[in-house]
Amino acid sequence: MADRIIIEENNAGKVVDSRIFSIDGKRYKSEVTDGWGKTTIRAIKYDDMMKVDNRFFAGYIWPMRQTDYDKNPTNYQISYIDQMAIKEPRYKGFSEYWGPAYILKEFDKIATAPGVNWRGSVNKWIDNAQAAGWITKTDSHDAKIGALAIRFNPTKNLVKVDIVRDIKTNTLVVDSRSGDLRPYTMTLEMDDLKNGKDGFNFLGYIWPVRELI
């Protein structure tokens, strides 16, 4: 992408422990996080590469040998203009590297076939999904595990798309993605959804179940 890279990384998250391992007789200490053993996909802006937490950017290792590059460097170069022209991959018509697209993938893992088959702006998803045959609910207390929870901030023109993972008394546990694609889990009060907390109006749920026709 023009101003950022998309990376896959392991062992991302909050440090919870450490492990000792040996290489060639030398002992090394490695941090263990709450994401140990999991792969996380996220975006990092080039401008932020030099200021990531308390670490520093050491450089890239390109997937080619130096001798091959030296023979004809122009074969491996791409201009900034060319980078901007590269098309971002899509998931069912939505930008692949967009937070809600990851939530749609999670929805598709448990939803009735054919999975996501609606389009349009997120603030129209409830109507569009219903028109495409999905059960939708606009009461914040009508949650269902696996449902998408859609919220919209009209003042800032921002959307939030979460997937419901657990339901407790008047409380939801949801998974979502931040703007830099970091996954996170949070707890939401159903009454807060109804009352538009933090400027986000609750638009409704899209259940992972289709209407019976």
C-alpha cells in the first residue's frame, strides 16, 4: 500500500511471561505474550516504523540474494507511483486490509451459506443484509453469538463492526479490529449500545442465520 505495509507477526500482544531457549550453546530469553503461538495481521505506517513501542526498526531482509540483486537492480525496484497503482486484494468486494473485512471472515466461518452476500456502506448493512435474506435485529438485547454488531458515529462518520463471542446478563463479549488491524476483545453493556455511548449509535445485529423462505 502507498503509505504502509501489511505484516504478519507472531507472539504479538501483552507480555505475560518469558522463555529461555538455546542456539549453538548460547542461551537466549524470549518474551511470551497473550498472543503466543498466534499469527496477527496488521498495518504499520512507514512513518511509524521508527517509533514502535520500545523497540527499533533494524531493517528488511528481502527475499532474494545480494548477488542476484547486484546483477540487475532494476528488476527489483518499484516506484512510489507504481506502489499506489497496486490494487489491494478484496474479500467479497470489500478491501482486504480493512478492519471490518476481517470480522466478515469470522462471520462467514459460522454463518449459514452463502455467508456475506450484501454490499454498500456499513451504516446501510442492516437494511442491505435483511434484503439479502439475513435475520437482523435492532434491539440491543437481541444479541446472538456469531452475530455482527454494527455501530455508527454520524458526527465523525466512523463505523464499528464487532462479532459477538459471548453473551452474559446484559453484557456482550465481542471481537473486533482496530484501525491498524490489531485484533482486540472488549466487553459491551447492552444498555450502553442502546444509549449511543461515545457518540456511536447502535444500528443493529446481523445474525449468522438466514430468514426462512
